[in-house]
Amino acid sequence: MLKLGTRGSPLALCQAGLVSEGLSRQWPGLQVVIVPIQTSGDKFLGAVLSQAGGKGLFVKELEEALLDSRIDLAVHSLKDLPAELAPGLREGAVMCRENPLDALIARNGLRFTELPHGARIGTSSLRRQVQLLHRRQDLQIVPLRGNVGTRLKKLETLDIEAVVLAAAGLIRLGLQDRITECLQPDLCLPAIGQGALAIEIREDDQRVADLIETLNHRETRQVTMAERAFLRRLGGSCVTPIAAFGHIEGTTLGLTGMVASLDGKRMVRQAIRGETSAPEQAGQALAEALLAAGAEEILREIDPQLLERGK
């Protein structure tokens, strides 16, 4: 038997179900018990994420349960995992990535370029906010928290024209018909790891490591390793407007990254090509290229300690 820890939101339970089904297909007869655990992030759904303590709030209690052996593995949206995991834990597997893009859901079915001047857009993400404002300074950003259903409902109850959510979550919940437009990376680079599911395990648990190895998706693992290496080098968190997105063509790994000021007026963006056999080196190289192009000045203005933590 395996005890699979997860947050208790509808999307998190759906994602845990995908892991459970994958394990059952690979290991017939294996019993997987899903264990919902309330995280600190779930307790502060009304607060702005960056002010409440960041994305680590969504993993803290799950990691504690892993370390205490109350669960055998935990499933996370990879974009919620901090750049550095708790001591004694590791990323055991990364499953095949769903659509990684951000999705615009507009009240009147308008695309991004068709939204009226001064349109109010709901999003909980600083990364999304700065990129949208960089393209259109006339927009008004409305902080929005809660699970997917709650945020979609606020589109009807608040005075806003649109909300922006991860396309992957909408697709997994069967809500893809609500998507007005997927925002392409040239407009809004997705969050690091967005669309991928990560399975976290104890470092010394070889039995579980062997079982979940069958769920690893090689290309997803490679591009997300590059993205997360980029994040680590820049010391990023949810309070820093940072994004990176990788893709693979043959043996070449393409990686695009972005750093922006908090108001979205200044943005540094670069793209590089590396080898799929060395994804972390590609991520670090992209980070260095951005720093040299002006990102260092922006990051030091936001938090002088960021780059020190990334070294």
C-alpha cells in the first residue's frame, strides 16, 4: 500500500487521482490511498500569496507528513514547489506536462487585444500581472485568490472583464470550454514548471522511488530541470517577477526567460539553446545571460539578498 498525500482542493484531488491511476496501470494490485492534507496556503485563500508567505505555504504540511512517514509520497503542481526542497526529500518523478500556457477567461469572450481600455483583470500571480502590464499599461489588475471554481465564479460576481488561470488546471477539471484564449509565450511566459505534476518522496525510500520511476516523463523532466535551475540561480520566489519556459527539438533544448520590475515597465527577456543532456547548465546559462542584460539591477531593487541566495 502507498499513502499519497495531496492538498484537498478539487484540482489537487484530481491530480492525485492521475498519479493513483498511473501507478495502478503500471503496478496492478498496488493499493494507493489518497490522503488529503490541509496546507497553510489553503488556510489563507483570501490573502495575497506574496504577502501570506509565498508558494511554500502549499507544500510545508505535505513535506512534514512525508518526513514523519505519515504519507509515502506527495503530489504537487510543480510550479508550487520551492526551488529548494526540505532536507531529506527529493523530486522522485515528473509526469507528462499538460498545456503549460496561461489561459484568459473573458466575460464577453473577448481576446486579450480586444479587451477595452482600462479593463480590470483578475489574477493572483505577480508574474502574470507584470507581463500583462508590460504589454498594456492601461489594464487594472485585481488580486484574486481561491481555487479554480472560486476564481471563475468571481468573474460573474466582481466588476472584472477577465481572469487569467493556468490552462492545465482548467483542462484537468474538464473546464477547457471556458478558455477564451491561451496566452502565447511571447505575451506571457508561463510559470516555471506550470502544467507538470511532481511527485516528492523521501531521499532514502528506494521502494517508492522504484515504483514511481515508471511515471517519469523524460522530456518534461528535462525542460523543468532547466527551468528550475534558472529559478534557483536567480533566487526566485512568488514575490519576484520571474518566468522561464523550455521546449525540446531533437537533442536541442530551447529556453526563454524573463525578469521584470514590479510595475511591469522594465523587462529583460532572453532565449538560449542548450543540450537536452545538460538541462541544468542551460538554466544557469540563461540566468547569467539575463543578469548581464540588466536583470541584476532589477532584482537587486526588489530584494538585495535574492542573488546571494541563488549562488
